[in-house]
Amino acid sequence: LAAQSSRLFQSFPKDLLQSLAVENITGNFHTWSLSLQNYSRNAKLKRFYKVLSTNNDGKKEFISTMEAHRYPFYAVQWHPEKAPFEWVDKPGMTHSPTAIRVSFYTSSFFISEAMKNRHHFPSLVEEERALIYNFSPVFRGMNSIFIQNYYFD
């Protein structure tokens, strides 16, 4: 219920929310997580964030998505970006049409949130210097945690 009324998930179609609830379509590749029990014990955390979803790794339940009550702060313990872009064969890597739709709805939301920010570079020259196009990705291999990395000095 919290997910359906959340800022993050409110624009997701109902069928996609249902798929998130019952299908294994999120890439969960973390060792550390926040349990509902530990969240509930922390009054400051509860006042700041509301839990939108939980997940289970087969051994323990953990919080997988949260959003701040009053700020545009979000936390996901899953990788919405991996389904359409990383094509390695490893457990948890799902490329179903539904997983890809989740990726695009999530990215669309995060982009709309980022576009609310009115900060800007003081000049076009400084902005151009900071663009990702100035850097080359480095292929790390199909067995690496990340297939490609960017390095900045």
C-alpha cells in the first residue's frame, strides 16, 4: 500500500506493481541490507524514511525500497539499471520485458526528480568539461562486478 501511494511508484501501471510484488525481476546483488526489525528500532530513521518494499534473499527479509517523507531522497537495494544494459549470465540478472519496463519507469522517475534541481554550472565551458563524454569507459570483463568502469582524476 505504501508503494502505490509513494512518489516513486505512483506512476507505475498496476500490472507492473503486481509484477514487482510477485516476480523475481529486481537485481539484488548486495551482501549488506537493512532489516525491518532494525528499521523499526531506529526512531530517527522511521521519522525520515518510509518503507515502500521489502524483498527476501531466501534466508532473510530486507528493505528493498524507501523514500523520505519530506525530501526527494530515495533508497533502492536493487539495481533497476541492470536489466536493459548488462547482459552477463549470472544469478539474479533478469532481462524479461517486465524487468526492463521497471527499469524505464524507475529511471523516468529519477530523471524527473533530478530535473527539479535548478543548480547549474557557472559557464558552458565548465559544464562541457564535466560531461561524461570526456571520459572513456574501461571494459573490466564479463566476470567483473561491473562490466565497465569510468575513472576520474
